Amino acid sequence: PPPPAMDTVELLPFKHLIHAGIDGLMVGHLSVPALEKDVLLPSSQSRAITGALLHDSLGFKGLCFTDALVMKGTVSSYSGMNCIRSLQASNDILLSPANLPADITAVVKAVEKGLLSDSLIDAKCRKLLTYKYALGLSKQQPIQLDSIVDVLNHEQAKALNLRLHVEAITLLRNQNDFLPLRHLDSKKTAVVLLGASDKNNAFVAQLKAYQENIDVYPVLAGNENDREDLAEQLKTYDRCIVAIHANTRQQQLWLARLRHLPHLALCFFSSPYSMALHGDILQEAEAVLCAYENSELSQKAAAQAIFGGNSISGRLSAPIGKYYPCGWGLDTEKTRLSYLYPENVDMSSLRMMAIDSIVEDALQREVFPGCQVLVAKDGAVVWNKSYGYIDHEHSRAVSNDDIYDLASLTKAIACTPMIMSLAEQGRLHLDEAVSNYLPALKEGDKSDLSFRQMLYHESRLPSFVPFYQMLIDTSSYASPFFLTYRADSVHCMRFDENAWAPGSYDFYPHLVSSTAKDSFSLQVAEDFYVHDSFRDSVIRRINDADLLKRKRYVYSDLGYLLMGFAAENIARKS
């Protein structure tokens, strides 16, 4: 029987897969002294491992494949003997024999000499033919190889793969809740890449999605003076992240020198077994992460975990020497946006590609010189792409790092999603009149205006009504309220490029309050509440406004105000 530790750790995934009914397993050319006394006999040719353990003890009934028999891990330089031993060990399919004609001859002679039985060969042939028939290979259709990569790596598979990497990330140590990182605007962060030369690898690129101004130090080699110089330089930072991409003697020397840095986080892109080689530093750093492998997805998942883009809940699949037992792992909560595939949040990458077509059409028609489109859902960014140029002169391409002035957000992130959600629920229809939910609009020329017209800014409503003037006490300032093209002693507050307003004025006390109280529940700004009746005053003012003479696109806030009020009424009914 296998040792207890192996039975509960290394063999655990095989037990679960076999219990779930997996139909195929590959046996590698491994030396496992705990299971096979002959240390020169690989597991693929071991009756004790492939036969007694895999088939008899674990109960595997599916097809058993050897690893490639041309590999140097096989025993005999005579490939025919490797094939014979592999069949004796209960394998069903022998992959990549070194010399196929000679190996077939060797197997035939082994049957003639009694080293292999006729019944064993017959049983394996029947087993393989049964699987081929069950899989429809008796009516095999040629595989279209030109698209095989896309077929195998479809978007759902990519999303699942990313999810597996995200959930595998394991936090071993987290003193003082060092992770996820905080104070991004005030803390200087350095990143050291041990065993990596690319300053813009997937790990760094993902880190910079959260904190752009990090400094990166790639390290492949160096002497003691180099290590000393870098250690001194890193002392000027508030915190340091060391990513271990390779497990060589050179990287161990670097890590040994950097181990005493304050506020140090270690991220290992390697297996738990190799992490044990680094010794006590695993219990000295402020934070220690295990990402298991040095792949692009592991690097992205680890970077997001460090900044709180994803929660951390992984558990060690194997012990790390005497330092951390199998099953160990600490948890953190998600605190920031993550970066995932659309399929991770029940969206479609294929449908998202329509964004490209829409933007390219707008660029061709010169609606704008360039733009950036970011889509986030359920706390995850699933699309972040820049198009075109920052100006019509094409002086520079738009970058994802560009900073924008944002305005009119309420319409895009509050009212529009609310109307879309109500329409999806069937609680309103986009082509029905908004007045169905705002009776005050029934009388007048606004009664037939639909949600769709208002969403498209094609309702003929004027672009703006100065509602704030309804709140200002006209006796508190000298008329007029605005002066254009000049200022005077009263009109000293610049309101716009060519407009000045009084330096002081009062609001009607029956309409405005600095605190929330009875009948003053509508908050407009900090310490600014309006009377509940003002909602009806706004609707009446819009209803009294003249419609534009012809239907055309005119950007208007008024329709969104009306749709917001209508949505509130619908919500109250439920």
C-alpha cells in the first residue's frame, strides 16, 4: 500500500477523477521508490504501480496510456522490451514506440514465448475497439485541422482555465494584513523579478493595471556587489514584491540577500516542493504567495490577488517541507475590480466583439478621433480597449493609460441600466409612452414620448432647463441673475466663460434645507436637500417646455429625469 502521506496528498486527485468516471489516464516514466522497489523501473512499466495500485487498488477501469516510449525515462535501450514490460504492467495503449516494426515483432515473439498471453492481447484489443465504437470512431469523420486550435481553446475553456488559476492562488503568510495592498496613491512599490528578464511580463502588466507607478527590477544573474546594491536601493521603497520565476542557485542567492527587507511580499511561480528549498525566509517575509506555475494565467491571477482584484481562498495541494502543511492557506476578501473573460461573468466574447465594429464605424465617419471602451460587470473588467487617436490630427494613438474628464455619468450608470433591467423583466416596454408611469404627462404634447425616443435623445425635448433658478430667492440679488461679457461689483462669481453670477444669494427656505428632515428627503448635494414637492415641480416644468420643431438628435437631460421618475414609480408598485 502507498504511504499515508502519499495516499492523502499525491493520490487524492486520482481517486476523485476515477470515482467521477474518467476514461483515460497516462502513466509517466517516474521513479517512485515508495511504491516500486526497483528504482530503475519507471512507473509506466511497474506492475506494482500501474497494475496493483492504479487498477486493483484505485479501481481504474478506463484506458491506460504510457508516456512516450521514445523518452529517456524508459529502462531498456531495446525498445521492444519497453513495450513488453508496459503491456505486462497493465497499460492499454503504448505511445510513440521507438521502432514500430521491430516493437510489433518483439510483442509477437513475447506472446509465442509465453511472456504475454493471447488472452491479454485479445482483452486489450476488445477494450480499445469498445472505446472507439462508443466514441463514434467506427464512423470517423476527418478532423478539420485548420481550426483545431480554436475549437479546443474556445472562450468557455479559457474562462474556466482562468478561474482555476485564480482559485488556486494560495496565501501562506499575511502578517498585519499586508495583502491586499492598500494606499496605492501614497506608498512607493518596487517589484523584483527573479529569473525573468521582461520588465513588462504578464505579472508586471497586471500589477500596473492597479498601480501604474511601480518600479520594476528584473534579475537574471549578478555577484555579491550587485545584490548589495539592489538591496540598498530597495530600502527607499515603502514595500517590495519579489516574484520568483525560476528556482536556480542564482535566484536563491538573491532571495537570501533580500530577505531582510521590511514590508516584503514573496510570490512563487513554482511548485510547493521547490519552495521548501528557500528555508526559513518562507516564515520571515510579511506575505508569501504560492502560484504553482510560471504561466501567463498564473502571473495574472497572482497580481490580481496581491491588489485585491480577486479574493484568495486556495489551499496547499502538497506540504512545503516543515514550514506549511498540506491544506494550509489563508483567505482574503476581494476589494477591487478584477480582470476576467466575459464568460466568467456570464457574458459572451463573441457578442462583445461587436464593440469593435461599432467603434470602427464611428471612427470612419469621424464622429470622434478616438476613444476607450471599458466594460465591467459583477466587479470584473471584461473589456478594456483603446481605439483611434487623441485628436483629428492623429498626433498620438489613444492609450489605456490616458486620463479623461468624466461627466454626465448618472445617465449612463444609473438611469440607462435601470431602464434596461426593467425592460428585461417585462415591467416596461421601450416603445410605450413614459406617461403611462407619469400621469402628470398625460395632458400636453409629451404624452406620446416613448422610452426609446428619450434613450436615443430623439424625443424633441430641449437639452436643458435651469431648474436651480426655481430654488433661488429672487429678492436676494440684483436682477438679472447673469451678466454676460463683463463682471461688476455684484456679479463677481464666474459661472462660465462669458457669464457672471451674484457673489451671494439665498435659496427659498420653504424649498431648500441644509439638513434632511420631514418633507426634505431629496438630497441634491452635500448639506443640500430640496422639498419633496420639488420632484413634481420639475415634471411640470418639463411638461411646460416647448418641444423642438423637428425630430433629430439633441442631447437632453430632461428625458432621463422623466425616465428616472417613471422607474421610481414602477419600483414603488412592486
